[in-house]
Amino acid sequence: DGGITQSPKYLFRKEGQNVTLSCEQNLNHDAMYWYRQDPGQGLRLIYYSQIVNDFQKGDIAEGYSVSREKKESFPLTVTSAQKNPTAFYLCASSGRLESGTDTQYFGPGTRLTVL
Amino acid sequence: AQSVSQHNHHVILSEAASLELGCNYSYGGTVNLFWYVQYPGQHLQLLLKYFSGDPLVKGIKGFEAEFIKSKFSFNLRKPSVQWSDTAEYFCAGYNTDKLIFGTGTRLQVFP
């Protein structure tokens, strides 16, 4: 059963704590992405990775970190430096076309609440 | 700056009404455009996409979109909506290797 899995579905953390969100894909996609979704703001790109051991900052990378040690995994760490971390986090992956990047497919998301 | 705009933030319709959701983009070069849908409690799903060729694109569940280059638009349409179309709809487009999303349109369909 191919797809993208994210865990956990709901996550609670206390202020000042770092937390890591998991994203795994078995679609054999090269590229993976992390987005943050807030009401009325659409999806904003946090980090993305086009290939293993390489990643780039998106539009709102401050307070977040990532790693890409394996093709199928792209974990996101929300650090204590992130001022407003409560949000819905979406992971996506895509293949590559000769003409550019292919369609992105999304995981079910993790809802993070900071108490 | 490159952007994707959705001007309808909240649309309320009765079943069987026709739907058109606006999407405009502001970047040049190769245009790859998408409409995604997020049903309540579910993850983002692809409705349809335009990469090249026929500017009228048909997607799942009876949706279609038309790419009009002269108007920088990619509006989503459905001739007759159903209660099950209640969802949030996102337009998106690629800028090199990054996908830029609009702010979304929340559609409510009443029986």
C-alpha cells in the first residue's frame, strides 16, 4: 500500500520543548516537503529536499530543522525557537519529470498544539 | 514576487448550483498549475493539474479547470455541486522547484 505516512496524528508539547514530526514515504520519490497550514493562510513551505543529504529552506524556516539521511524519510523538528508552533503540519513528496518537478502528494498531517 | 491568488475566501451554495472558484497566478516561465481539495478531516488530495496541452483540464468528481494564459487564470468549475463537495479548495503553481499555494477557498454546500 503506497503512500505517505505522518506520525503522530496529534501532538502536544510544552513551551520550550523541541519536538520531532515523522514523515515516511514508500513512493520512491526523490523530493520531499514540509508545509505548515494555518486558517486563512493556505500552505506555507518550511523546508524541502530534492535529494538525500540535501535540503533547502522554504519561506518560513526559522525555528525549524530537518534532516534527509534516507530517501524515504524526512523528519521535521520544531524547536523552542519557533515563536508560534501551534499549527497543522503537512508532509508531501514528488517525483521528477524532465520538464521539472512532478505532482506533490500529501500525507494526512500532524496537528501540533503547544500548551 | 511570484504568487497564487484565490479571491473567494468563503463560498456558500445550494446543491445543484454551479461553481466557479477563481485562481490567478503572477509568475512567468513554465506554468504548472494544480487544484487540491481538503475534505473535512481528510488529507489534501489532487483534483486536477495542468502542465501543457489542452487548456481545459478535467479532474476527478466532475471538476474541471481552464487555463487562460492571457488572464493568468486557472479557475475551477463544476456545473452542479453536491453536499459532498463541501471542503476547502487550494490552487497552487510551481515556481522552479517550489509549489506556491493560494490561501484557499472554503466551500459550503447546503442540501
